[in-house]
Amino acid sequence: MSVIENSKVTIVGAGSVGSSAAYAALIRGSARHVALYDIAAAKVEAEVLDLAHGTQFTGSSDIVGGSDLSVVEGSHVVVITAGAKQDPGQTRIELAGVNAGIMKRMMPQLLEAAPNAIYVIVTNPCDVLTVLAQEATGLPPERIFASGTVLDTSRLRWQLAQRAGVSASSVHAYIVGEHGDTEFPLWSSASIGTVPILDWRPDAGAPMSVDELDMIAVDVRDAAYKVIQGKGATNYAIGLSTARIIEAVLHDERAVMPVSTVLHDFHGIDGVALSVPSIVSSAGAVPVRETTFSPSELGLLRRSADTLRQVADSLR
């Protein structure tokens, strides 16, 4: 497949995350046509109008939307952000029951409107919802995946960059596993430029220690809770990371990103969706099977898989 011409992305859900994703996609020119769909007519129409008023300043993209399902038709990518939001102190897994019901009702309708689209699930808990949605639709795993730990990885790289005194683009490190409490960094392959993370010597201060890296991993894992506690929702960064995923699909980039697909015989893991480095292109997302894990990291990945499997089983 190749770069998609006259591309269209539809974002389902006009809440803080969906509207931020639409805003980011417009500003970045992620797609030629951006659409916003929500069953709450007044809300989605107001968001579309507000976004449309700024399109003089956003380049060639346009914005449409509404509460009629026809908004979704012709989409090359459908991003799902609809669902109950995560409250302060609430884990993503605790959201599972409510949002699983919403997903099961919504997916057949979306698939009928856009049968050939790539589906990206942002609604939490995104890993569990991806498994349930893939099973309900029968879509190939590469065509329905979650935003996973793309945002968590950005948080990690930002924090390491601050500590190391370099740009975030020079930090090469991934968060993998569940987008949630059992996620973890792949420290065994993390580097700054070509230098292993523990060997980096900042211009000022001591090199990073194992204990400091462990503290950074906890900060990254709990970052969403801190933002939600302070402002009620995370929206800007997830909007930007979602736009970045959209671009990788529509531009057929074959970019390596830690999105969450339903895994099959990936280091012995089957039937659960977890974030691992994956090639994202116009065909969807395919895990990089050659990804290496240290013995302890592989144990953490399997623990994450077991946690998500239990939640998915309870919702079937």
C-alpha cells in the first residue's frame, strides 16, 4: 500500500480527548479531511464550529462533523475516543465494564459506515477494549489497534531528556505492556543517541543510576493520575500522540511505534492486546517480532498480559 490521497480521519467522541485529537490533527495537517462524530448533537456541532473558525490558520485540512453516522463514511482511519472518562483515583481497568458496553454497541455501526478503515482505539482501558472489539468485528489484528503506550513513551523520553540535557528526539526508549499500572520501560535497549542509558554522562551532575531510572518509570506510570487530579482529564498530549499515529497510517510511514495490537505467539503471548514496538503503516500495525527482552522484562510483559487477560475474560 502507499500514501493515501485525499485522506479522511474520523474521530469518534467530542469530549476533551476527541476534540484535542481533532485540534492536533488540524494543526499538524494529519489528514486532508478531519471529521468529528458524537451522538451528543449540540456538543459535537459546537466543537466543529469552534474548530472550523480557525481553519484559515491551519493549512489545507478541513473539519466537518455531527451526530449522524454518515459523518464516518469514507474514512481511512477511525479513531475512537468515546466513553466514560477516568475519574481522579480511578484506574483504567476500573473503567472497563462501562466502556466495554459502549464499544460493543458502537463497533458494528462504525464498521458498517467505514468497512475499509483502520481503527485506532484511544478509549480506556484501550488494551482490553481492543481485544473485545477485534473479537466482535473479526477484523484482522493489524486493522484494529490501540494508541497503547505511545503517549507513555513520549512522557518517558521527555523526562529522560530533561535529566540528560538533550532533546527528546535523541532519547531512544520505550514503555511497553499495558497502558496502565503494569506498564514498564525497556531499559535493556534504552539509549541516548548510541550511548546506553546508564553510560550517559550529563554535562552537569552525576550519571543516572538504576534507582533513579526506577523512580522515573514510576513517575511516567502515574503521570496521568497526577494530571487528572489537577485538571480533570489528560487531553493535549494524547491528542498530539493520536495525531502522530494517524499520520503514520495515512502517510504509509512504516514508523516503529509502541501501539497495542492483539498478539499471537509473541514471545509466547497469545490473545491479549499489549503495546510492543510495531510497524505502523497504511496496512495498520504489525508487531516487530524481533524485539528483544531481558529475562526480567519478559517476566513483566507476561505479568501485564495475565492482568489484561483476566479483565477481558471477566467482560466476555
